[in-house]
Amino acid sequence: MLFEAGVAILVLGIFLLLLAAALYAGGRGGEGEAKGAAVLFIGPIPIAFGNDRGLLSISVLLALAMLVLLVLGWVMTT
């Protein structure tokens, strides 16, 4: 059951990437400012980067929430 859930999440992620690319290609280009942020975990060390402070804060909070869920899942299975 867990395997099927993982595959479903993977398929959903690929679908969302394709949808975002299609929406981006269909929109008007050259207007506005691009904003982005990401958090990369290398082992236990998080590296955050981006050009918008608000998006960076949201990215860090989401990354910490995912880390907590990962640790809880690991603790509950051992």
C-alpha cells in the first residue's frame, strides 16, 4: 500500500510539472519579475536560496515540516 501511495505521489508530481510548463508556455512572456526559492538538504544540513524573502520563508517552513514528518515516520517504523 505504501508503494502505491509513493507511485501515486510521483505521478501527481510529474503531472503538476507538465501542467506548470504548459501554463507557462501559454502565458505572455517578458512581463513581470520572476521570483523563486528552494531548500536543498545535503545530509542534515539545509541550504536555502532564492530571490524573494517571503517565498524563502515558506520554503524553509515546508522543508522543516517535511523533515519532521520524515523523522516521525522513521521513528514509528523502528
